[in-house]
Amino acid sequence: MALQFTLSQQVARLLSRCPSALRGRILRELSQRLAGSRPSSGNGLEVGVLRLPSGCQVSYRLDRSREQVEMLDAAL
């Protein structure tokens, strides 16, 4: 599944201060975790929090029917 990402304003501000390599790693790790996970509900919408291998904790909303992830919050 190829996911499209949107960022909340606070996530965009946080990631804009990070080196581009770290931004790419966070997006890659989140994409890999979500693409490999099973849908938790029948309607295709999922909200959750993940701790990524990079150490970043991300809260997200995933619309599987549109293949779109909104990053709601992040802590590095």
C-alpha cells in the first residue's frame, strides 16, 4: 500500500526543524508499520499511537480506503 501523508501544523513545525534524513526515516518507518498492520475496524478508519524504531512516538489517523495518513502529533 502506497500511503499519502498529511501533517498537522505542530508536526510540520517539529519535522521542519529535523535533519532531512531523520524526517525521511520517520515517514518510512511509519509507512512500513502501517502498511504491514491489519485493519482494526471495518470502516477503514484507524486512529492510534506508535513508537517507531527511530524512537519517535507518532499519533496518527489512517484512512485505509483513501490510503491517507494524517500525522496528528509526534514526540522525538
